[in-house]
Amino acid sequence: MKRTIAVIAAGGLVLAGAGVAEAAAPPALGLVAASRTVTAERYVDGDDVYLSFNLGLHVIAGKDAFVVKAKRTGYDKPIVAHRGVVRKGKRTWVKLPAGTVKDFSGLRDFTTITISDAKGKAVVTYRTAFCGNSAESARTRPNAPATNPYPTGCGGQNPFTLGAVWGVQAGWNAAVIDQPRSATVLRSLPAGKYTATATVNPRYRELFGIPAKNATAKVAVNVVEVKPEVEKSLAGGHEAHGQVADRLPEFRAAASRPTVLRAAPKSGPKPDLRSLPAWGIALSREDGRWYVNFGATVWNAGSSPLVVDGFRRTGTDLMDAYQYFFDAGGKQVGSRPAGTMEWDDREGHKHWHFTDFAQYTLLKSDKKLAVRSGKEAFCLANTDAVDYTIAGAKWRPENTSLETSCGANTVVAVREVLDIGNGDTYSQDRPGQSFDVTGLPNGVYWIQVKANPVNRLAELSTGNNTALRKIVLGGTAARRTLTVPPVHGIKG
């Protein structure tokens, strides 16, 4: 996307090359546009019309960081959000009104964006949410804190997310969502010149003490026609190649095999592996056979990260794995054997798998085994933010995909980590990993996700390692059907 960058004054905050200069004490939050003018690219592909743009809208926090915690205590409970308010140097938590947060995408209807034509007539109006977490945030004034502790994404991609933390560091910016929920909203905009006006809605101006002059930003939008281009991309997700771990110091295993403890420490911090209900469940047919595909998430709700190092048996594609333990200050206190890691040389893998991390089975209505998934080994990665409100949660994990963990076949050791508050999701959508239900009769079944199935890993509790999700198979051999009842209203 082409963009013309300019410097503007918006809402009393002045963007400058060195940061934001404060003529007076900044408001709690201020809305600014980074550019006077942006270019939006419109292209037609058959019956589809696409409009690609970035309005360059940002919220800047004032003297104190802007922080919101959102959490539900169960899937049958509403999400409750609290804002952190600094009073006399101490942060207290104030409950936000009901309805402010409906899901984990952010503050509901935070911004109204109106796009007007050259005559000033409004042609499109829509609202967007705001969470504050932004991967491209930066400090906007010289005296702002040097680092930003808040997550880089809003979270909530997993339907069974339990808690989220959203924040804008003091003196830092956070991008504002500027796309409507439905892309069809923008189809009516032909090539031409427009003005986009973004406004923080009155409810939030009052809640957060945002002056009206700091709550609106305008951007000139030049919509141009372009020809569609074929884009090539590499497949990502949890089956992408991981070749970077050996270059990240924090994910390097120890140089030599550790001194082994006789037993795991009886007290002190430990991980606590928990399974979420299976989600993204769908039926597919391949080579005349029917498969149930699903996503499975195991997350760490404990007081310590799960850290597993593998040490290669020279000249083989096998490693001996060890789980590490830490004291309350984060100092390593020892390790215990935790099975093995094996090299997976198949296309779409090409990394080291830790065995016995989880197990997936399809159970009959009486909870007896029907089908077992062929997935038995895993590369650990922090793919999902499940609950960032728990103590010690790692808000900015480094190994978030297989591109940042799991190692290459040239390494002699590898470290795999599942941080506190984070989950590891695998999508079982391949024959051998998904459930082959071709020969199963119609009826009720249960997808069971079980963490630490043979108890190789020491954790705080093993009583919460299993989750069940009900499904119903129907139809005929030629046309099977699948029904997935929601979990307390969550379709997932």
C-alpha cells in the first residue's frame, strides 16, 4: 500500500520526528492521525470488490498507562472488565459498565468512523473496537518509559479464551482498528477523494476523561483503482517450518546435560497444564473417507513456565528431554527426565517434537474409546493468549510459532517453552491426526483433549488435564452430517 506521510497537529498532541511534545499535561488518552492523507487501493476480482487502506489512526496515553483487564470465571459467566486507575501513585481497579466488553476483541464500539465524499456527504459510517495492544507501538515523547510491557495483540482468537490484558504504555501509541467488521461496507466507495473522520464515542470520552478536542481525528483518503495481483505466500500456523530457535539465546538449551534431581521439588513454582474444549470442529471428506477435524489447545495456568530441554543422542534423530524447575525468584533449581524429543522430517514439519505432551481421542457416548488421533508428539509454542490476567502471565512471549522454536536438524540441543497464561493450539485437519469416522455409526461422541497423558511432566495438578467436547454424527454413508452443540452458548 502506498501512503503519503505528513505531520499534523491533532487533539492538542503534536507528532514530531523525535516524539510528542507536550504543551500542557496530556489527557488520559488522545486520538491522533499520523498522516494528513492516505491512499486506499480499490480493485475488482470478478464479483468481489476489495478496498485496502490504513488510516494511520492512533491513541496516545498520557501521564499514566492505560490498562484494562477483562476476565470470565467460567464459560457460562459474562466477561467482566476493570480499568486500572492511578491514584496517589497506586493503581486501583475500577469496574467498567456492563456491555463495555462483550468479547475479547477489545472495548466495544470505541470509535465511530465516518467517510464523507468530496461534497461532505457521509457515505459510510461504522464503529470499531479498541484494545490498545499493538505490535507497532512506540514511545511518542522523549520522557516516556523506555519499554512497553503490554501484549502485542488483543487476543480472543481462541473461542475459549478466559482473560485478557489490554494496555497503552504512558506516552506510547496504539493503533486504532480502522476496518469495518464486514468488508462489504466499503464496496460502495468508487475511486475518488474522501475524508475519514474518526471520533471516540461519548461513552468512552466520559469514562476515560478524554476532552472533546482530543477525541477526533481527520484524514484525507484518496481511493485509486488498481489491478489485482496474484500473491504467493508460505503456509503458516502450527505446522510451519521452525528454524530459528537455535539463533535465539533465550531459547537455547543448556550446553550440557543437567544434574538430575531425584524427584521433582515438592513445593515451589510449577506449570499447571489444562486442556480447553476442542474447537473449530468440522467434517471433511477425502478419498472417499470422512474425517472430523478439530483444534486442540493445552495451556499453562501454573506458577512457572513449562521449560523442556532436549539433548541429542549423537548421530541420531532422537533427544533426551528434561523438565526444568525454578524457585520463586526465577532461579533454576534443577531438572528431571521428561521422555524424549524426536526429529520429524515430513514436509510441513521439519522440527523437533516433544513426545507425550498431549493426547486426542474420540470417545463413544459411554466415554469408551472410538478413535485415537495419530498425533503423539508436539513442538511447544505460545500460539494463544488464554488468560493474561493470572499472576505471572507472560504478556510478550517470544516463541509464538514454529518459526521461533523447535529447532533445525543441525542442532545438538533445543529448548521448548510454554509460558504462564499461554496456550499451544494444534489444528488436527490431516488424515492420521483428525478422526476417521467413516465406519462409525450415527450418534453422540466426545472429543477428549488430555494434557500430560502419561504424567511425564511435574505440574501443580493433574485433575484439570482433560476436556471433553460433545459432537453428534448423522446422515448417511454418502452424505454424513456433523452437529456441534455450543458450550454455554460458545459455538467455537
